[in-house]
Amino acid sequence: MKKQIFLILILSSFFGVLIAQNKPIEVVYHKFTNGEVDSSYSMKMRCYQGVTYLSEAQDKTQAFIDYNRKMLVDMINYDEKKYKSLEVFDSLPKPSFSDDTETILGYRCKKATYSAFSNTIEVWYSEKPKAKGSPYRAYGPKNSLVLKVSINGGRTLIATKIHNLSEDTDLDYPFDEAKEISKAEYRELQIESRYTTLNIFDKQQINWGDTIVNPDPDQNNVVYRFAGGTVIMKKIKLPDLSHNGAQVFAKLTNWSNGDAYDRTGSLFTISAKKDITILDAYINGLEQLPVFMDNNGDEYQGLISTQDYEVPVELMRFFTSFGVSHFNNQRPINNYKWQDSVVYKQEITNLIPNDDEEIWIGVLIGNYDNGGHYVSLDLQFYPPWSKDKVKTKYVNPLFYTINSMEMLGQNYGRLFGNDTLKATFSIPENIEDLTLLFTSTGHGGWGGGDEFNPKLNQVFIDGELVYSVVPWRTDCGTYRLSNPASGNFSNGLSSSDLSRSNWCPATLTPPYRIPLNQIAVGEHSIEVVIDQGESDGSSFSAWNISGVIVGNMKLLEDSNKK
């Protein structure tokens, strides 16, 4: 480090001659940690004719300091259009100054300190260089060149070189071509430009009682409605980013269109790799599904995957609110500002295949209301953090007891009162990171029902207990402002406040993650045991559970090492 500083001091004697010329000037910064240069990071700042460039011409977002107009300028290319956001110098943070000095590249630098977003930002600057600017644009006296920046005493950028560029250097500053927008609008575009959004449904109605005429089967990007209108589906083409290691999130927005009650919702996909799926039953009836018979002789359709049939892959379990949006103006309460909608967002990376070009995706909201609900659904694909080789995902759905065809006679998941759910599955070779995603919610909405009484859930694999939990939520009161139609009791509580078996009105229920590292290649059995409560007359309890094994295919070179 001492040798490096010594060389910098010697070379700096030439810089006064270099930067006196009317040419673009470049300042190079490196990051230093504990006095040592970090060769993995450097940045370049270019200055020419009163404009400082802090990005490259080909970048989607660009940052400038315009000393002629006395403002910071941000630009973005979005949807083949240019936009700019402006911030005048007078609005920037004001520093405190000290008598501390430091010599950098031959310039005696003064020190200024800023405070921003709970961070302390120290800058060392000089007003003598012809180049002007700061690698952190908002922090540095505006008639100066910032040669060192330290954030919270840890991260440090130091200028290591200042030199002239040739006069034909490509420095593009299309100020007049860009449309001005507000800072808030710019930040929105900046965030959205960083990832890919695939819109699936846009305020699509989910209800009961309409006459439904579906398009011809197996078309892409058209909406199909099934189960009396309580299920919507679409066949979609996945973007290229889905095959390249993207993180994937589902964002679903829900509004009531007349239904006042909290309903079970499920976002799911259907594979095209099996002979029979729930899609066959939606089109041709329940008799398409394999039947499970419990110890009482009751029949349950399509609960478990078999050799020929595969249950849906549940991406997200959600619960609608008590009437958000539709009932906001019908139940005004002083100091209660009802939400306009409920937004659910969850990472589903492990569940979206990266070796398929197309998938079917659907949304269920079980309800018998003619107005029902509206939903919008986006899948958001975020670029990976690294460029490592992408492993092929392994997704194996085992069971799904949500009766998405309730309106056509599919039974509720009531079997746990006298039986257990049993399924078999096979683990192929060269699979790693095996995890069971187990989602469980209890239902039975009277005082003695499982909705309001904690019940033990157990998962056995090959006869051995691998997971035990009592699914329960005590935070339902947090979501009161999303539930305008929720009833109020004489003791001051509202129905939406009550604790429940792993769900609340207007919330998501994320899956439990159960590591399966001990599972060997080959055939296995799984059994789910739930302490379901007794029925009371016509009132009964039921459990909506789903289970999906996820993992990754080992890379070829990793497999060859073993």
C-alpha cells in the first residue's frame, strides 16, 4: 500500500499539465478495504464541457452531473423511450466541514461530512482540478472534485488516476431527447427495468353462476374458466430468463366484487408431462380423476399423484379478505382507512420449471357469489446474482387436498378424521437439495371447528416421523384494515382478528420447508397424519394440504466426481 501511494504521488506531478487541455478527463476510482485495494471493483467518471458522466453510453440507466444547468440528471431507456429526472444543486444535502486534510494524487483535499439514511458519508475534495464531480453525486461540494469517499468508516473509494481522453471519446448526453418525469416516477421505471414482468391475468373475474363458453382447447394466452367460474387458467410461454437462473416471484392482487367472505385461494400450475391432470377433469368431469377411499368408505377425487395422474403444483396459498374494495364504502368506521385491495407476493423460484417452454397456470377462489372477486396476477423474473451454471430444477407434486372442483362435487379434505393420507413417490438419481414444501391450513368455521382450534400435523416418510407441527396464526388482527365486511363482536373483537389454523383473512400461508437430505434414490412412501376434530351435526372440519418435493439435478461434472 505504501509503495502504491508513493507511485501515485510521483505520477501526480504530471496531472496538472494533462488536465489543463480542453479534452475529456477521466477519473478512475478503486475500492479499498483495510488499506488494501479491491481489484474486483473500479469505476470511471468522465468530465467534459461542464458535464460529468457516471455511466456508460450503452447502459439502460445513466447518471450525469450537469454543471451548466446546475443539476443532477438521471436518464433511462424504458420501453424504447427516453426519460429524465432532474434534481437541482440547491436541493441536495448540506455537509458539515472540518479542518482535516489529506493529500490524494498530489492534491491537498479538505473534508466534508454528510448524514443520509442513517449513514455517515465522509468526502475529501479539492477545488483545484479542472475535473469536477463525485462518484456519489449528491455528496461533495459542487465546485470541486471528490477524490475519496468513506461510508460509515468501512466502504472507501479513492481516486487512483486522472488522465485525458481523446477528443473523439464517445460521450452521449441526450438531454433534449428525454421526456422529463418526477423523481418518484423515475425510481419506479428504474426498479421495473431491472426485471421481467409477465402479466397473466388483469382484473379477471372469479365468480359462480355465469354461463361459461370456453375457447377451443390448448390455446396460448387465452383465459379459460372452469368449475362454474371459480377457477381461471391460462397456458403461457415462459420467458428466456426463467431458464437462466432467475429468481421468480408471484404477485397476485385481489378485490372483492360482491363476495363478503374470506375464501380459500390457491395459485397453481399443471404439468403437461402426465397423461391425466386436473385439467382433464375441468374439461371432462370428475370421473377422470383417480379416487381415494377412506376407512369410512367415503371417496375423494384426485388427492394424490399416481403413475398416470399428477396433482397440481401449488405455488401460493392465499385467503381473500372480508370484502375489501366492494364493501369499503358500505361499512365506514371513523379512523378505519380500508385498503383498496390485498396484494400477495411470494417467491416461487423452486416451483417454476426451467426445462419447460410452456406451463398451465391457474387461480382458484372457492365462492358461490355471482359477483365474486377480481384478481390480477404477474410473474416477476429477477436476473440471477451470478453467472454460475444453472441446474435443472426437480419438481415432484405428491398431494393436493384442496377441492378446486367443489362446485362439481369434489369432496372436502375430511379424511383425516378417520384415516391418513398416504402416497408413494420415487427419487431418481443425481438429485440434490431435496426439500418437501408442505402447506397446511385447517377449516371448520364454528366454535368447535378446526379453523379455530389448534391441531397437530405429522409427516412420516417410510414410517419415520420427519416433521411435526401445530399450524397456527395469532397475528390476524394485523390485517383488520383489509376486512371491511368482517363482523364485530360484543367484546370488541372482529371476526378477522381471531387466531386460526395457519391462516388469516387477507394473508398468505407460506409452506413449511422440510429437508429430505436423508432420502435415498428409489421408491418411498409418505403419510400425513392430522388430529382432525369431530363433526357437529352438519358442521365438519377439513384440511387443505399440499406437498411438493423440490430439488436440483446435479451438474454433470459434479456427478462424475462421485
